[in-house]
Amino acid sequence: MYLQKLSIHNFRCYSSLDQTFDTATTLIDGPNGSGKTALIEAIYWQSTGRSFRHHKSTDLIKHQQDCLSIFSEYITVQENRFKLGVSYSKLNKKTIKCQGEMIHRQTDIAKQFPVIAIDPGCFLWLDHAPAFRRTFLDWLVFHVKPSYLNIWRKTQKVQQHLNKLLKHGKSAEIDVWQSQYVQLAELTHQARQEVFNELQNRFNRLVKYFLPGQSNLFLDYKKGWHEDNLLDVLISRQQVHLKQGYIDAGIHKADLLCRVNNQAAQVFLSRGQKKLLAILMYVIFIEIFETENHHPPVICLDDIDSELDQSTLQLLSDYLQQKNRQLFITTVDAGPVRGFFKNPKVFHVKQDPRKGSILSS
């Protein structure tokens, strides 16, 4: 699936933008604050329903405007065309249409029009809290296993109810809900484990390519409870859970761990090596996605040259261009970057006092 046309209205600093894309690699350059990141943010937000920079979609609406809208046209390898439109108002009302038909779930769009963003925050993959890596894993499982989202949602819902019972001390109902939670948690864990096994196999193969001097680097998956039987854990800690009002073992404690010689990798690796490891994780994400879905996602790389040195950038660009992938890349100056990519199309972003961000080639 390739993004061929994009129209943006009242999204962040853009009043209006209509642009077509006809190359595999698009470079977007401009000064800081000009709106280059907002452009790829719009592409990502339309697909996922979330921004990689802001938690609230209302913050994405241009100042003094009531709503935003993004329209796009995608084309498949078979040259089938799909038109997608998403609008969002300050009243938290979202409208999604694909081929003129109303779509009621954002996840359907994320499945059909997948976009992966690698922004500066991603380079802190190792240093982020476990929730960041857990979301990374869940997002990958979502794209690989069709039934996962439903299982994950049910598990979350039951966990919330179980915590509510614990908070209010309703011990008579806890046993039933604990059993139900354990059944769903095991299904969630099983799906995560299966995808992690594939992730780990690719990690062991590619780590030699991205981090050739770190042969003792290992990736592990922590499911969220130490013993084999989660129910036994919850029963043994029920009095503790009643006091604190929530369970402290379960799928919400899962994590991906990296170790070097049995030491935490975030302590052992240099800043540059941490970035390489983060790139490796997203490359594996893309690989697994393509293997399972038989088509590439749109890939957005934000502020790439400020975070990566030339050797690392060369490594990443060479790898991403081994297959026919569509890349959108932002940078302050396209000059030093364009040589790393094959026949890129360069667009420049600048701020106009009256019109907001303006894109030109």
C-alpha cells in the first residue's frame, strides 16, 4: 500500500495542503518549527488515530479552528485505489470514511493502511519505561494476529473490573473475576510469546549486522508474573491486592528486556549503541509485519540526521531500501541526507504568517 495523495486541513500549523507523491522516498526539509514533522504526523495520525507527539487529538486542531480533516489516496501493488478521509472536531467527534463508507473502528484503518513512525523518542527504546516496550510488542502482535485485539480488550476490561472490586473490598466476587482474568491473561501472554519468539529469532540474526561488536547481547520477554501459574500468584497475594486496591501481577507488567553479559543493556551500551538497538527493533517490526501481511507499511522517519551519525544513517538507509518501501523522511537540510537514498523527491516547508506551513518542491 502506497500513499499517493494527501490533503490536510487545519492540522496543527497547516491551514491547507494538497500534495501528490510519486517516488519511493520523500525528503521533507525546513527549519525547526516550520511544520515538516506535522506533515508525517498527519499521515501517522490518520492511520492510527494517535500522534507520536501528543496524547490528545484536540491538540492537533489548528489554533482558532474547530475541526481538522485529512484525506488521502492509497494505491496497492495491483494498482487498486482506496480513498480515506478522517475528520475530528473539538467536540471529540471523529468521522472516518473509506471509499465513501463509514468506518466505526480506527483499528480497521490501522490494519488496512498501516503506517510506522520512527521519531526521536523511539531512539530511547531501551531507556523508556516498560509500558513503551509493552506497547511496541502489543502493536506488533496486533498487526500479526487478527484475534489479538479482541482478546487484549477483554483482558483489560476484566482487569479493570477486578481492580474495582479490590478497591472496594468486595472479596466475595473476587475469586470468580480472578479466574476469568487468568484465562484471558494466559491467552494474551500466549499471543505475545509466539510473536516474541519470531522477534527474538530475527534479533539474533540481525544484531550481528547492526551491532557487530555485541555478540553477547540478548533479548528476553518478561510475561508479567514470576511463577508458572498466575492464579496461584493472585490468590497468594490477594490480601496485599485488597489493601492496595489493584493487582500487581499480570499482563500489565510485561516487558522486553535486553541484556549484555547478564547486565541491563541500557547501563552497558553507549548512547550510539542504544540508537542502533532501537533501529534494530523497528527494522524487525517492519520485517515481521511484511512477512505476515505480504505488503510493506508506509514508513515515516522524523528528524533523522539529528539523531544518527553518517555510518548509522547509511546502515539504516541501505537496509530499508533493500525492498520496495515508501519512506517519508524529515530533516532540517535535505542536502547532506539525499545522497543516502535512491532518487528521492525533496519538498521544502516554510512558515507563512498568514497561511501557516507551506510545502513546495
